[in-house]
Amino acid sequence: MKMLLPFFILIGLASCQQTVTQQVPEVLNSFPHDEDAFTQGLLLYDGKLFESTGLNGQSSLREVDLETGEVIRILPLAEKYFGEGLARVDDKLIQITWRSGEAFMYDLETFEQEDTFSYDTEGWGLCFDGEDLYMTDGSAQLYRRDPDSFEEEEVLDVKLNGAALKNLNELECVGDYVYANIWQTDTIVKIDKASGRVVSEIDAASLFPAGERPADPNAVLNGIAYNPESETFYLTGKLWPTLFEVRFTDP
């Protein structure tokens, strides 16, 4: 026979399940980063750092030496494109653009463009979890897309404490979660990709204090890469001279 729990206990359990934890980045290492790079997408694969940069006339796809920050390879985008999020799908790289409605697929080893996809929203962030692509457009939506066709499969509403959370930007897929920069803030959120619920907030304000950053107002936190071997994250920002290796911990 099943026992019915009192109503107040059920409410308490539900409340516990909705708790949003608070974390901060613990800096483990720091590395040089191209301070002219308007970082929009960042990923780490096989010890190599790949980066998508933005601004019309300055957008690019890059391979960067993690230790030195040296740009090893660069593919400039046509002036009409504003580069945004970047994801690796097997031996391919997919780079989205801001308002052009176009995504480009490249060969990982050669940077040769192999395909172009179209979409109806803006393009902000992109990541791949091994099965699906997840994309943002600056709204409170997280779009799940097919990695082969780029077709939209599902739209998740992202909520923090029950309220829609807008300005979702650069993404990193890690296990059952998607980490997202919140544009023009020092906050990163950890999103349950099954429900869209934010389960943790990371306050990265101490990573690179505002008073020490470049004077350009666009020099904000943006860029998340994950190293599954060390279980650490690499964070940087637009026009930042430094890339930080961190672990998210309790304050």
C-alpha cells in the first residue's frame, strides 16, 4: 500500500528540487588571448582551441594555441557576416552568424567549407552534446537542432526561478546540461537541457574585474570551453587579453 505524503511535505520537496545553487570560478591557470579577438564561440578538442570571432569585416574561424594564444590558422569571413557560436560535430565545425540566417560547416582539419545551412532566427550561441546541437538567439529560448540537417527539433523555454531568462548567448554542452553566458553580464548559468530550468548560477565578476578590462563597453565575458579530461572550463571575453582555466566551486 502506498503512503500519501502530507501536502506541506510535498511542497517542501518541490521547493528543494527547484533550488538554484550559487557558484564562482576558481582560477587554476591563465593564458594569453588575442586582445583583438571579438570572441563569440569557443571550444576545446584534442588539446586544440577553436574560436569564432565576430564583427562585420573582422569575423573569423580560428585554431589557437592554448598555451601561447598564438593564432595557428585563421579563415576570415566575408564582410557581410558577423560570426557567432561554434560547435564541433565529429570531424566538422559548424559556425553560425548573427543576422544572416546562415550557418557554415567546415572540415575540422582543413577549414574547407563543405555546406551551408539556413535558419529563421538570429544566431548567438551553439554547442553539440554528441547527439544534438543546441542554439540560442538572444531570447529565453534554447533551440535543439539536428546536427546533420540543422533542422529545428525542439524549442525549450529557459527559466530561472520560474521566470524567463533572456539574453542567452555563448554555449557549452556538458553531459545533461548546457552552460550559457548571459550577454552583457558576468553571469554563466547551468541549464538542465531536458527541462530548460536553470539549476546553477556562476558569478564570474571576480574573474577579470571590470576596472581592469579594456575600456570598450563590448569587452564582456563571452566564451566557454570544456575539457572533459581535467573537468575544467576555459573562459574568456570579447577583446580580453587573457584566457582563464577554472573550476566552478561554492563561494
